[in-house]
Amino acid sequence: MNTAIVTTTPPTVSPFVQNLEQQKQKPQTAKEAIAANVQTLIEQLEQGHSEGLTAYLTAMGKFHRYSFSNILEIARQKPLATRIAGMYAWNQLGRRVVKGEKGIRILAPVIGIKRKKDEEAQKDITKQNQSVLLGFRSAWVFDVSSTDGAPLPELSERVTGDVGQYSERLLTFLAAQGISLEFKESIAPALGLCYGNRIVLLPGQSPAEEFTTLVHEVSHSLLGHATRRTTTTKAVRETEAEAIAFVVGTTIGLNTGNAAADYIHLFAGNAALLTESLEVIQKTSALILSALESPITGGSAEPTESEAVA
């Protein structure tokens, strides 16, 4: 049903959408891009909005092969993006970018060759040339919603409300990390506790609850919160672990809610602390998600190493 609404106030838009002035000031380095996006997040949080951070945490899971700075860029420019690739990659998959669709600007590395002239390089020709990062350039990717054409292959083993084989893969990951797991009724009302390389869970949780609790506790172990830094607080430590559980759970299709995205009262405008937290959340989530993935078969719209991104 189409209903016309007359209002004297501007239409509501996501606070994560960049205004026109910000669009004109396009950061040219990864460091500048991170700083600009984090500042935007802080301003939104101070105004009581957490939609932008929710979009970013969701993007962490969907695009965990991308860099920290580019995940921020993707989430800011297109919060509802689900699958992105460059124009050439879409063409290879039998799809075309719809005329007039706007791309998502990211930063791509510019790699150059540095010729070494030391004694070792003179003896071994394979060591004479060395790849070096010269800087970054603007590159453009497009969400699947901006394309049409051949249907895409489904992402392998996506689940909704069911952990499926991800639970077994997470246990394999724990073993590889040297982390032991046990169950004890005595830890109630806590759902889980982490003692370094030993995790204890409360028995009787549903598979989905047990999975997200385990990811939360594994995050504590991987982050090494006791020694990682001195500026953190218990509230920040718990929120970081919960945010990682949100990213991982959302990515595999679990309904995890959005409580993990509520950073409003934790950072008080501290850009350095927010940036540090988001970076460790992104890196730890990517590590866990990589362990949960099965070998990819068939085509994919994920970026290749040559397309990648700062």
C-alpha cells in the first residue's frame, strides 16, 4: 500500500550515512579513513545513536577478508551491503552493475618494486626485487543489490538459528589453540568463564546459546585481556567479547540481538580507545570466522588478493 506522508521535518535517515560535506572530504590514506570514520561513530554515539556501530559490527562478519579501514568504509557508505566485489569480478560472475548505481569507495594498496643492491641480492637473482607498499588509491566496489544478471552461487553452509557444523569447527579451533573446555553446574548464574587457556561453560544451554557463550569466552582467551593493555576496563573487556560473539553469531545466521553494539556509555568520546577496541574486535572475529569456514567451492564474489584492500 502506498501512503503519502506530509511532514515539515526532514526525513529520517541512518546516522551512519555520510553528509555531502563529508563526501567531498575523501580521506586518502588508511589512517585518515580510520580516523574520520571513528570520529563519525563517536559523534553518533554521543547523540544516542548506535545504528552505525551495529552496521559496522555486522560488516565485520560479512566482509572479514577486508581490512579494518575498508570495513569501516563499506559500513558507512552502504550499511545494508551483503556481498560486494569490483566491477570486473561481477562481470566474471555473469552480472553487470546497473546503470546509475553508486559504488562503494575503498582504499586499495599500490604496490611497487624496489630493487635490492646488496651482496646477497647480487648472488641470488630471486632476491633482487622486493615488493613494497607505495601508498593507497581509491577503488570502487559494488554491492550485489547494485547488479543484475545471472544468479549467484549460494554461500556454503549458511545457517539460520542453528549452529550446524560450526559448533564442531569451533571445538576444533579451540583444540588447535590449546584451549581446554569443560562444563560445571557450579559456575551458575554465569553462562561461561575463561581462565586463560581453560574455558568452563554452564551445562544445559541451547546449542545457539552455548555456541555464542563459547565464542565470547574464547574471545577473552584470544585477546589476552589481562595483559593486552592497561587502559581497558571490565565493561570494555566484556563488551569487546560480546561484540565478537555478535559478529560471529550474526555471520553464521544466529539471531544474537544488538546489545553488543551499545557502546554509547563506554568510550565517552575517546577516539583512541574506540579505534583500538574496534581493531581487536575485527581481527579476533576474522580469526574465528576463518576457522569456521569450510573450503570454498564454486564462484564467489569475495575479493581476490589482487583486489584487496588496504
